[in-house]
Amino acid sequence: MCGITGWVDFERDMSGARDVLRDMADPMACRGPDAQGYWTDTHVGFGHRRLAVIDIEGGAQPMTVEQDGRELVAVTYSGEVYNYRELRAELRTLGHRFRTESDTEVVLHAYLQWGAAMVDKLNGMFAFALWDARSEELVLVRDRLGIKPLYYYPTGRGILFGSEAKTILAHPEVRPVVDQDGLCELLASVKTPEHAIFQGMYELRPGHLLRFGRTGLRIHRYWALEAREHTDDLDTTVRTVRELLEDIVERQLIADVPLCTLLSGGMDSSVVTALAARSLAARGAGPVRSFSVDFADNDRDFTANVVHSSPDAPFAAEMAAHVAADHTNLVISLEELADPRTRAVVPKAHDAPAAMLGDGCASLYLLFRAIRERSTVALSGEAADELFGGYGWFHAPELRDAETFPWVAAGYDLMPVLSGLLDPELIAELDIEGYRARRYAEALAEIPVLPGEDAAQRRIREVSYLAITRFVPFLLDRKDRMSMAVGLEVRVPFCDHRLVEYAFNVPWSMKFFDGKEKSLLRAATRDLLPVSIAERKKSAYPISHDPRYDASLRDEFDRLASDPGAPVHSLIDRGGIRRKRADGWPARAGLEFMVQLNSWLKTHELKL
């Protein structure tokens, strides 16, 4: 994994732009702590921060291909192509010669051989930029599920791009402005494709590539979910899911650095850990190394609720013992979690508040910081719930059939928890409900239709599509920003596009064939798991249940509310605070958001 950035300007000689490129790349030093590199041509400059994972010695970037002393194509690349060895072998038969063992060089030669169509051949998570000197054209490419981020910012004379918003904001011609539309996106609990919060900036949509040259900017979709008839019977479907998972995990264990799994003791992470353990053992490379997170005194403070059914630690320990993993359970103290410096990492890394996840982002950051001392790559279980129907909103009719995003109907919504905290006049002016309704209608309009599908199955397809394209991105953003804040690469096997395509078209009668959540995934992997884990009810990523954490949040918010110099001060609903104190303090997420909002306004020097 790495951080990339670049600048194209057809009215500027870029030979003197290295200082600007360095300023753009420096904010991403945590994404690439191992090396940095810069490359310029007449009207283009690339920057790169490297996290060395494959071909430690030979994979330096930006990388170029030359012919007769002329640089034909240059690349700055982030991510992993898991089938790069097969592609390299194919390209060699076509006459290509390689200087390194890196997947980056394979991408370069694949472009020379097949042009932009080479992206159809790539299996992996990636975001990269190619400069084709022959046509003076920039090509930006993002993976199919959007696992790796990629932003761009058209200018009057060219274009800027980078792995994170902060690299574009570091350019001297860009001002950090968030307008009404950006605030709506921030508050609506929606992840709209292409929207980047900041005025004038965009996020390249997953499964798309962008071309920019002298004739302007063009965007092309190279992949999308399609509705197809599922013709496999149940036994074949179960077997296919298992075979796909085995191949995916096997591919994603390729690395020249220490590797581990994130193990919560839930079904998804346990499946990944079990398959990794088997694969490593077959190579004589075991045991698998695994990590879980817990909180000091959680055995005393934990209280089950609708999203946290049981504490993770006992299940993670059981699964680790089941596969003989080298397991570490990281216990986070209240002092670490409540440290303002830890809280400040979240909006700085995300380039926005991320408070709907409570203290989950902060604890994830602390977990990843500890893991990074022993591993450089981790495998994680994101997206299994979205593919196989793990959430309650797949099953409860009042949530599944609500005329809005199902997670919003289920309570994943900032607006109720901000009532009494955020200025009500601002909330009324933004019209978040109207904004959300428009985004929901846009999403429904793009969902593929299978002729002859009944209304119930059609709605399940809609919910699945919304989950994959509008909810999974929340989780992928969180994992990417918190892991890359410490230089840890996280891979997500359930986001392999082959599995996503297959699962998307499996009918609900098969996904839910025994009346339990994730029936299909359980059937495909039951032999890998202890019974207790195979039958465990879903429990969300853990948060601290220590009441002292809430007290520390209240203290910090009180400080901001009484400080006229605090950036968030003018946005606080003072009458609402008085009412809240009388009625009992609001949900933690509301306080988290306000504290993070203040930090974001301060660190990014934002104009609203």
C-alpha cells in the first residue's frame, strides 16, 4: 500500500514543480513510511510515498517504461494486484521483459500491451495514475469496489489527484471550502459515489477510470454489478462460495513482509483466519498470526444491546485456539482511548468527522498501531454481512422495506443524535431529509433489474446493491484511513469482485435457506469453525462500555461550548444543550461528532 499524488498542467513547465509535489506527498507520509519518489515530464508531475510489501528492493516508484531512451509511460501506484504473477507470465510470452518482481511493473507492461482495457484483467485493490507520453494523457484507475481511495480536482488548466483529500488540499491553488452540499453529504449518513465533501473535489467512482488530456476529461465505467439469473442449485452454490473463498484468501496471503489477520471471533473474521491458517500450514509457513481488540474492564462494563450481542474476547480466543494461531488480544485503556490526541487522529486521517462509528475509529487506530509493530499486512472480514445478509435490516420488514437507506431506518443516522447539539437553524437550512431522499432516488435508479423477478426478491436485490455501493464504502474508508495512519496494509477478501458478483445474484431463498442470518456463508464454512462461532449472533465492531469514557466526552464538549475561540463554538445549539442537561445527555455519537467537527475545522483551516 502507498500514497500517490500528481499534477497535470498543460500551460506550465513542470520541471520546477518538485517542491509542490513534495508538499502534496508529505501529508501522506504515514501511508508510505518506507520511501518517497518524484517524477516530472513537461506538463506532468507524480509523487509517491511507499509502503514496501512486494519486492522490497526493486519496487521503487514512480516507475517508468522506456524505449530507445524515451520514457513511454510512467505510473504512481497504490494497492496490490493479486494475480500479477499470472499476468507477468502471460506478458513474458508476448515479449515483455521485466526488471523487478513487483506488481507495479506488471501494471505498466499490461498497459503497454492492452491499453486501458488491461484493467479488466486485474484482480486486486488498487488506485493508480498512468501518464502516457505518446498521447500526453493521464489515466486514473480505481478498483471495482473502491477499496483504495482516489480523489481528483480539475483546475482551469489541468488536474490534481491523490490518495487522500489532504494531498490535494496541500496544493497552493486549492482552498479547503465545504459548501452546503458538502455539509449535507457529511451529515446524511450516506456515502454518495464521486462526492468528496470539499468544493471542487471529486472521488473517482469505484470501477471507473478517468482520462485527462488536451481535449478535456472523460470518465469511463469498466465494471458494475449486473443482474444475472442464478442457475446453480444450493449444493453447487455452497461449493462455489467455498472454492472462491479458498482461492481469494490464498491469493491475498502473498507478501514479502509479516502478515496477520484481524480476528473478532465473529463468523467473517474467523473464516478468513481459518482459511489463512490452512493455507499457511500447507506451505509450511504457519502459524497464522491474529489480533483482536478489547477494552480494560470490559468484563465489568459490557452490556448487550441491539448491535453488540456479546463481547468478542472469549470467541476470538476460542477461534485462535481452534486454528493454533499466534494470537494477541490488545486491551485498550480508558486513558488511551480518551486521550484528545487519539480522538484528533480520526478527523485528521479521514479529512472529515467520522463519529457515527462512535469510538470505533479511535480504538481501531490504537489496534492498528500495536499491530504495526509486528506485521505490515492484515486480512480483515469486511463486506460479508452485505454480501450474505448479516444485518438486521435484511430481515426485519419495517427496515428492509423502508423508503430510505435501510441502515438509516435501522438508526445509523446522525441527525437524531445531533438534535440539541448542532445549531437548529443550520440543520433546517440544509434540509438533510430532502438531500437524503434525492440520493436514495438516484441510487435506486441505477440498480440493475432481472426480468421476471418478483417484488420480494427485487427488494432484496435493491437492499444488497445499496449495501455494497453505499454502505460498504463507509467501512472501507474507515479501514483504509485508520490502517494507513500507521502504515498498515489491510486486505479485504470478501471484496474480491468475483465473490461479489456471484453473491449478488444468489437468490434470497438460498442466502437464508435455514432461516438464519448468513445461512449460505455458514454452510460453506461450517467445517472451519467451532460450533459456538458458527452459531454466534452477529455483534458489531466493539466499543467501550465504560461510563467514564462518556464522561470524558462530555467534559471535552463542555470545554468547547464555553470557549468562544473554538472553531465549532458558533455551530452549537446553546438552548438545546441546556435542555439536554436537564433531560440527560445525548447519545455518544452526537458528542463524538461535535468534538471531531471542532478538530476538523481547526486542523484543515476550513471555510464553511
